[in-house]
Amino acid sequence: MERIRRIIVGIISVVYLILVLLKIDIPRNLLTILLFIVLVNQAIDEWINYKNTNKKVHLLIPISGVILVIYVVSNLIYVALGK
């Protein structure tokens, strides 16, 4: 199952890179689907790493990532409302 998941994500990553490098206008719904699949794959990998490790320190990275995303989104909203 893991091998199939990695193959699918690899194919999707290659398709995404080809679309970006060829500067093709990617519809928003297609971009959302492609990025969702890649992010779900990363979340599954993180969960597997979390279950297999005794040191839970690496949870700091996703937590700090969420804080960074919240900061960036709030900053973008502030800039958008300021204009």
C-alpha cells in the first residue's frame, strides 16, 4: 500500500512540475487537488514517523509550521484590508 501511495504521489508531483515549468495556466480546482494529494502524503509520512519514534520532539516542526501559516494568512488579510 505504501509503495502504491508513493508511486501515485510521484506521478502527481511530476505532472505538477511539468505544468509549472511549461507555464500552463492551472485551474484552481486542479491545483487544489494536486496539492491536497501531496500534503496528505506528507501528513501520512509524518504520522508514520510519529508512531515509530520514541522522541516526540519532531512534533515541534508541524506545530511551528501551523503557527507560521496562521501568521502569514493573518498578515495577508491585514494587507488586503489595508488597500
